[in-house]
Amino acid sequence: MDQPTFRVSELIAVMNQTLEYAYPSVIVEGEVASFKVSKGKYVFFDLKDAEGVLGCFMMVYQLRHAIEDGMHIRVVAQPRLTAWGKFSLNVREIVPVGEGNIKRSFELLKAKLEKEGLFDPARKRTLPYAPSRIGLIASVESAGYADFLKILDARWGGVAVEVADVQVQGVGAASQIIHAIEYFNQQAELPDVLVVVRGGGSADDLAIFNDELLVRALASSRVRTLVGVGHEVDTSLADLAADLRAATPSNAAQLLVPDRQAVIKELTQRERRLYERLAMRFAALRRLVDDAPQLMVARIDAAVVEHTRRLHHAQRLLKQLDPKVVLQRGYALVRTTQNTLVKNVNDVKKGDLLTITLAHAILKAEVTHVEREK
């Protein structure tokens, strides 16, 4: 049987076609070594275990978790033979494996995003009170999804919930959640709030919520965001980027809508207090109405007394001004023949005839002498 003869580049192409057919995608776990970023665009590192080493390559925009040498990670990749004859893994996705590695990746990426201001409390928005329309991102088969809807309906009810069913762990989960966020943000009529929920799990299960692109998608969402992932002790970068963090999916529902029983109780108490205030006001007005006749009579009597007092005072004043009273005190009215009242020495001259009115007599007299008082 004749053996085929290949040029080098042809054999490389055939090998890659064979690998692509047999292993279009592989998942490999190992320890990171020789990690470096070249020209700000290309990522190179080795993935190793005790018996072997594999070279890995990816674009920097695909690096969605912070990694460093010594970290244990899981990669989703395509096996390739490079033009230089070197076997390599073209990496599409990286996830840290193990609680220690996940924590270290979390801290590295947190420091980077914190420096950019993604977690700044000043950029957090207040969620609307009792939203009428919710965009929910969750796995419809998960307990967290069921808990959220159960508490939501029990507390308030009548809320329109549009669900984007996504994976919430494993390969591709972060990308599905990102696409769901984009879907809700592109709607003509935006939901009032966007909620991402997932129940508890291991550190590996929850690692997708530390995905850099997912965190950035939440931070840049046009719709206000609420994230309720894991248990109360679990904190992810997605929690820090959201407008509000809930401890659990059930807590997310509690934070989102009020308790209608508590609202009814509060409204009932307010209604009772309002009724009591109205009753007190009515009683006070009723007393005023009942007391009004006596009050009016009393006020009229007081007004009559006051007017009578003023009248008597006026009478006394007028009496004091009565010319007859003045004459009785020894004064006299002096008039000329023209009946002009004599007020000063200039009003008379020698020879004038005067009429002098006393209290009980009228005298006629002639002026024989005029002398000014010195």
C-alpha cells in the first residue's frame, strides 16, 4: 500500500482537520505556568501536571478571570498544531478550580475593577418600589428560581415576570447570562428591574459570577440590577457590580417587593388613626356648635356693656363741653351788636355795645375803656 506524501504545511492542515473533527472542543485541567501577555493582545501560558505540559494560547479579550502562575484552572479549548509544528491549545474559556484559586482570582480581578470604579457606591441606583415588570435571569429548573417566584407571589403578587432561562454554572453559563442581560437592555420598553438569581453551591459552581465580562455587563446595564446568588456568606464580583445585592434568591424577592400583609396592616392602622383624628375633630366642632348660642349671647352682652360704657363716657364729655355748664362755673359769653363772639381785645373798641350772657342773666353794656393785658 502506497503511503501518502505530504508537504509540511499540508500535513499540519490535515492534522488540524483531524483534530477538529475528533476533538472540536476539549476541557483540560492543570496548573498555570509561564503566564504572560504579549503586546496587550495575546495571552500565552503552559498548562501542566506532574507528567506533562501543554502550551496554551488565547486572545486577551477572552481572558475573563484573573490568573497567575501556580493557579489551578479549567480551560475550554480546541487542540491545534501550529505552523511551527508545536501542539497547542487554543483557549476559549478559563475558570479557576478550587476554593483557594477561585479566591485568588477573585481578589486579583476585584482590585482591577475596583480601581476602575465599577464597585463605587456613588454609581449605585435605587431600585423602584414594588416594580410592575421584572426581567428575571435564572435557570427555571433551579431551586433558587422557584424560591424567588414563591416569595415574590406570597409577598406582593400581580408582578409581570419575564424569564430568561440560562445555565447558572459550568461552561458557557457566564456567556448565556451576559446575552440575557443584553436582551433585556435592548427591549423597546425596559423592565423596571433586572434580577439574577441562583441558589447555593460550591465555590466552583459560583465561580462564573466572577467572570469579568459578566461583571462589566451588570455594571453597564441600562436597567437597574439586583443579584441574589448563593448563600448569605457568598459574595461574588457580580454582587459588587449590581445596584443591590441580595443574600439569597428568597432575600432578592424580599428586597424587591413589600409584604402586602404588612402594607395592609399599616394602611389599616393609618385608617384607624385618621378616623380617630376625624372623630376628635368632629367632637370639637360639635362642642363649638353646641356652645355657639351661649357664646353669641355672651359676646352680644359684652358688646352692649362696652357700647353703653362708651355712650356714658361720651355723654359726660359732651356735658362738660355744654356752654351752659361752662357759664355756671362763672364764665360769660360776650357778643357785639353784630352777634359776633368776642374772643380777644381786637374784637372790640371803645363805644361798642356788647351783650353779655351769664348763666342766669343777659346784660347790655357799653365799652368805655379798652386795655390790653400786660
